[in-house]
Amino acid sequence: MAVSLDFLAKTLLDAPVGHVEQTIEEILKQPVRLDVIEQNLISGTRYSRKIVIAFDQVPIVRATVKFDSKNIPKLIMTELLQKKEGIGNILRKHNITVQRNTLEINVELDDKKLTRDYEIRHNNLIWFVITEEIRLDLLNACQNR
């Protein structure tokens, strides 16, 4: 099982920016669902958004996204505030090129999870800071359904 989890971890770490949802769909060969669980104004122009990517009712990815509306164009902010789509879909829809700046990665094969913190930057400006927890064991179990 460790080889399988290691492969899943590598596949997800290699996923292009904004393609985690699609990468999981490719692994499972079935659609997954991204839900914005909550989104709150933290202070002034700063927001926090919590999302879950799930297959069936199984939460595979939990993420917290922090962003500042003063760094993001109004059109993108309008869509973010609607809480209907994931960040990756919004960025792709508007042909916005971004880069990932990884801050920390932990692959815990004993706990069967992958955690990572990273920034998404556009024109060297930080648009989003994301903390993800990916449950490799649940992804593996869903893959074997």
C-alpha cells in the first residue's frame, strides 16, 4: 500500500497550479465535488475560505485559503465571493497565469496524508496562501471502489 500512497502523493504534488480537483478526477476516473464550506472576512480586506473536495461523501482534500481583496482584480473577487467555484476554475476561466511558491510539504505515509502550504502568485504578487490536507488513504480507498 505504501508504494500506491507514494505514487498518489507524487501525482498530486506534480499537479499544475489550480488542477488538484481535476487530478483527483483523473486518478478516480470519476467526478469529484468541490464545496466552499465557509468564507469569511477576517479583517479589512482579508478573507479566509475553507473548501472540501470530496468523492461521494468522502472528504479527500480539506483546504484553507487566505486572500486579500486589495491584491486581486474585482472581477476575480466577485466570483470568489459568490462561493460557487474553486480558485483554479476561476483562474482558468479568465486565462490568468499563476505560479505556485511552495512553503512546506509533509508526506506522512504512516498517517496516510499529505499536507502542504503554498502561495499562488500572479505577477510576483501573492494572491492566495493555501494550506491543504490530502487524505491519501481515502483517495486510495475511493480509487479501489
